[in-house]
Amino acid sequence: MCSFNKIVGLNINNSFVGEPPEIDHNRLTFCDIRGSSVSYVTLPAKADQAMELSWEFGTEHPKELSAPLTFILINCSNNNVVIFPDHETRNTGATLLTAPVDWVGTQTVLY
């Protein structure tokens, strides 16, 4: 099973509760934490629903530095998700993400 299928399977089996089913965000799994983590993450808000995300690499390993990062923005108020697949590589250290206009004022989390 590829890593993506493994995580999807874990989330389908463990993250939905209630009737009708809703996502319990505390039960979501996004990775198996192999390799090093980024550190000193900042996420200041900008104009027009933009968020300027920055981080320190947390590694000197060439494969980890060149690895693409996928960001998942979850709207906790309505259980909607925006996925930014392979949005940046770890060694860029920063990116700009934009949330949908109708998400203004809702609680969100970013993974």
C-alpha cells in the first residue's frame, strides 16, 4: 500500500463519527512522522484571505530538502477541505496560501 493510501485508509476508518457522519478533526492522521519535522512555523494573515506561511527546514538531508510539501486547509465549521498538493518544496521555506472567500470568519486549521 502506498503512503497516501495508508493515510486515507486510516482516516476513513477512524476519523468519522456520529450520524450523519462528521469529521472529528482530533482523530485525523496526516502522515506517519517519518523523517524530520519543520520548525519555527509562522502563519500571519494577509489581505484577501491569504496566509503567508514560513518555516525553517529542520533538516540538512538533500532528499528531505527537495521533498514537495502538501498543505491541507480544513474548515472546522463546515467540514470542507482545500488541498494544495505539492505546493512547495521544503527548502523554499515559505509559501502563500489563499482560503476561499466564503471561509472568512470560520475556524480553520492547516496541516
